[in-house]
Amino acid sequence: MVATAIPLRPDLSVDYDAYAEHVRWLIDNGCDGVVPNGSLGEYQTLTDDERARIVRVAVEAAGDGARVMPGVAAYGSAESRRWAEQAAEAGAGSVLLLPPNAYRADHAAVRAHYAEVARAGVPVVAYNNPIDTKVDLVPALLADLHAEGSIVAVKEFSGDVRRAYEIAELAPGLDLLIGADDVLLELALAGAVGWIAGYPNALPEASAALYKAAVAHDLETALPLYRALHPLLRWDSKTEFVQAIKLSMDIAGRPGGPVRPPRRPLGAEAGAAVRAATEKALAEGLS
């Protein structure tokens, strides 16, 4: 499932036609679906109308709502529930939910937050990103959320691959999804059954081949691909991941475009590094 970047025109308006074409292109090139309105989709900078329309466009372009998992993060639990209801009304098959991201909630508050959004009636995938939210969905808390029926899976972005084994022990029925591109192989070998991915926005075929080999534990195929792509994949865990992935998209001929403030374009040194790694991957036939 690709966490989709949002194509912006030079005036920073959303190019919905380019976005629809991008969703179709990703699915045609080996990806299973899309995750609109995530961090990579710059959801924090979107208006309510833009955010809702992006979900509708994604569902229509994907041709199957099961292929669409909108992000429904918001400052308040009630607002997240409204976004989950909007996603369900648009036909999306599931939603991706951060814990409270403007309040360092304790475990009781986190459980209440997820229970509230689960009442929308659409399957909820938790998103653990303690780096940005400062709220850590540790394995024991994830097990509680799963036991309470609030979540069906977790996008694990902590970078601590050791957690995969504890999650499997405490909540064996909870699906583990790879949340950071640069630990894909490690989490796949630890039992992950999905990947919410960033770099397929630029290189979908190579990324899909890597993912399929990784979850099949085909190291002969996966390891060379992982090594070749890792100079790019590690950008997914950096602060400037949106800018980096959009630059790679531009280089690969995809509709990346500018970013909305407060983000700014990559500096010269970082931009040169992303450009060199992208061009090298393309020259090696990775697309």
C-alpha cells in the first residue's frame, strides 16, 4: 500500500487529475493499493475540502475501495472519527490512525481515542510513529487495542525491529505492517504481512519486487534489491522524506512537484544526494 504523495501545481493547488493518474499507475505497476492523506500526502496542510476530495478521487481511481486506506489523523478524537466516517462513505476499505498527535496521551487516553474512531465501523490500522507524535504504541498497548477490537493491524514506524517478535507474542492476531522503508527486509523476515510504503511513488516495480521477495523470505532476490535501493529507502525515515520522495518522483517522470510550507525544498547537498541515488537506481534498470 503506497502512502501517496500529492501532486501540487506551481501555485500549490492540488492537481486531482494527476493524482488520479498516479493512483492508477501505481496499481498498474505492481502495488496493491494506496494510502492517501498520510504524512507523505501532507495532510496537515490540506483544507477539509481537499482532504475529502482526495479520498474520493483515490477510491474512484483505484477502482476498488479495498485498495484505499485513508489517513484519518487529527487533533481530536471526534475529528478523526468524522474523517473515518467520510472515508467509509467514500467507499474506502480501511483507515490509518495515529494516536493523539498534539497531546502526549497516556495509555488510557490512547485506548479511548482508538475506541472512538473504531465506532465509525471501518477497520482501523494503528500508526505507531513515536518520533513525531511523542506517543509510543508499545507492544503491550497494541495488544490491548487489538483485544478491545479497536485495531486490526499496526503500521510500525519506530525503527525497532525487535518489537515485531513481542507484538507477535502478545497479539498473535494483529497484522504487522512495515512502516519505514529502510527496515523493510528486517520486518518482513520477522513476520510482517504488509508494507505502507513511500518510495514506490517513484520506483513501484522495483519496490513491489523487493516486497514480494522479502515476505517470501527469498533472500537471493531480496537482498541485492534492498542493497541497491537502500540509499533511497532510508530517506523515508528522515525529516525531509516528503521533499526527497517528491524529488525522486520528478526525476523518474512522475508528478511530484513542490511541497507546501512550512516544508521547503531540499538544500543543495541533500538534493544532490537524492538525485544521484535516484539516477543510479534508474540507470540500473530499477523503476
